[in-house]
Amino acid sequence: MLIVGEREAQSEQVAVRLRTGQDVGAKPLPEVIQMISEKIATRSAELL
């Protein structure tokens, strides 16, 4: 789950939470896009 609130928008970051409920924390948007793209490219069953 990606969360973008006022705080994230101001810092140009995205808060990332896994399906397990684990909070990964705030990451820069380009880094999140790269992580997701790699998972898609490798057809990984393991989500972020």
C-alpha cells in the first residue's frame, strides 16, 4: 500500500506498507517506482 499525505507530498516521498502490515517507511518516489518495476520484471511472487 502506498500512502501519500500532506507530509509525504511536501517531502516528495511515499510511505510504503506491505500486505503483512509492516511499515517500510517513507521512500523517495523514484526509488519506489524502481522497486515495483524490478518486482514486475522478475515476476517475483514476493511483494515489496
